[in-house]
Amino acid sequence: MTLYGRDFLKESDFSRAELEALLDLAAELKSARAAGTEKQRLVGKQIALIFEKTSTRTKISFEVAMRDQGGHVSILDPSTSQIGHKESVADTARVLSTMFDGIEYRGAAHANVEQLADYANVPVFNGLTDDWHPTQMLADFQTMREHAAPGQLSYAYIGDARSNMGNSLLVMGAIMGADVRIVAPKELWPSDEVQALAALRAAESGAIITLTDDPAVGIPGAQFVHTDVWVSMGEPAEVWASRVELLKPYRVDAALMALTGRTDAKFMHCLPAFHDANTAVGRKVEADFGLTGGVEVTDEVFESPASIVFEQAENRMHSIKAVLVATLAQ
């Protein structure tokens, strides 16, 4: 199986076998790095990193992955790029294709990364759009593989599921044959189109799909509990009031983790997380709404032995490296 020259735009572009191969490669690369035996397969390769949205983990993961593999990156952000302002996405793709071996895009509209791929003649990688977060999915599944009990993988995503994380966790789990639970208010479920896509892939893989607004239905038995921030990048501050009121019952605290009924249940979060008052957002939400000790997750859970969020963050680099090696190395 070869993925050389392929774009990496969304999970549903790939078969289960292809995604499994990427996860296997990520595990191999992680082990080799730890042992000091990693072989550089991207020497002389260059990729452009386009960031229309701010980034910590995605940015450093691509940078370190390419550096480890002997390659180089150039970073374009709104202050150093004309994309979407004075130059179209299509023209940007054609210019960058003449100088780089690959292009990463992190921004809002998924149509932008699709258009980049349409006009570029090098692989394009989706670092995040409003609809999908495929590099995060590889890291999440790599992390769950490392901690999963034998048998069918089971996990719940709780909170605002009408988001890139809700969409991607639902569809990726459907492709991979997992027991996936989306636990959210019905108005914050993934769209009907995304649900239909998940149902189609689940029919192929044997995945179990559950959508519920009741944590007492969706959480029991889950090996992993995922959540994300309640207000995403780009949403107006005014959203906080209604979102906090709507999602208070879906906050991940010790009582919710106990609903799993498992002593080995793990907590996951793609980060950044508002788990205390040590951020500007955390302090404001605490002051405005009296939500102390964390927003979408309590500090007690975030800092507990059940939390594997920093392993999950590290695996962003290993899994992104797998994508780069698979698509760029001959």
C-alpha cells in the first residue's frame, strides 16, 4: 500500500486499512525516535505551513516532524501571506507548488483546503478547518491504541459536537469499527450529512454509533471520554452565555467520569483546555458565570491520573510525521 503523493484533507478520503497503516507508521516512528534509530526520509524536502488560525500543537508538530526527518518548513500567517486578501487560494496553490513539496493549511473554510488541493500539484495537508480535524484524529487514535483494553474500542465525545472534533471523532470511529458515542444537546449534534456519512462507513466496518443528549446513556462503558472547548475559535464572545447554560450538564467532572463504570477510563482533550482560572478565558468565564474549577473539564479530572491529554498532544507530532513520510517519501 502506498500513499505517496496523496492529499490528507479529511478522514473519509481514506479506507480503514490506509488509516491503520498510518497509525502503524506513527507507532514505528515514535519508537525509533525514542531509541535514537530514526532514519531521515525527507532530507531536502520543503513544506509550506499556512496558518489563518493560530496554532500551537499543529505548528510545532509539523516543524519538529520535518526537522527530525531532515526537511524544512516555511510558515505563512495572515501577516506574511496574501492568501485570501490580495491573492486567491487557487493562485497561492499554484505559486507554492513551484517551490514546495507539500502544503499544510489551517483555517476556517474547508472549501479553502479543498481548493488548495485542486490547484496544487503537491500533497496538501489539513491542519484544521471548521469541518474536519484529521491530523488530530490520527493522534487521538494513536493515543487510544496505546491505552485501549482488548476488544472493540469504545469512546464518548461530550460537549459541543457540531464542530470539527465532533464530526471527525464520529466519522473516524465509524471508519475504524469503534463503539462511538456522541453526547450533546440535540441542537449541537453533527449535521444530518455527517451523520449519514458515519452511518455509511459504520455499515462497512461494524462500528456502533450512538447519538444521545443523556450522559447516563452515552457514557457508561466508554474506555475514553473526549471533550473540547465550548466556544471555538472565530465564534463571537456573545456565544458564551448561551453555550455555558446549555452545556453545564455536559461538563466533564469526577461524577461524569464515574458514569463510565470503569476504573481504567481515560480523559482526552485536543487542547487548549479551560480547566482552571490560569487563562484569560478561564478567569472571565469564572467571573461572568460562576463556573469555578474549570469550564468544559474540571481541574480535578484534567490533572488526575485518568488524564492522558499530554500524551495525546505529543502524538500530534508522531502521527503528523507519519503522514509526511507516507505522502512525501519515495
